[in-house]
Amino acid sequence: MREALTILGFGPYHHMFEVMANEDQKRLWRALAKGAAPDWNQLFAGYASCIDWPSAHYWRDLI
């Protein structure tokens, strides 16, 4: 998937792996889950797209 998205110009992509590996990501996503207003630019800084969880839960907001 990573290679395909990169070839199509949609990489790098955000995935749950990024959340688990980064304490700031964990903090931001936990705050969002508890009702904080989303700051999509901060949550996805450095990424061109997102796949899987947790972003899939917010697909309506993201489209």
C-alpha cells in the first residue's frame, strides 16, 4: 500500500503505526477521542494522505 500511494502521489500516508510510535500523536488522537476540536493540519502534518484507523473513524469530517 505504501508504495502504491507513493507512486500515485499520495505518500507519505498516516497510519495507526505513526500514532503508536509517537507520543505527540497519541496525545492528539486521545484528546480528539475525548471531544477536543480536531486540528487536522497538526494531526496530519507531514502526511499527504491517511489510511486505516484512527482516521477512518473521522472519514466524514476528512472528506
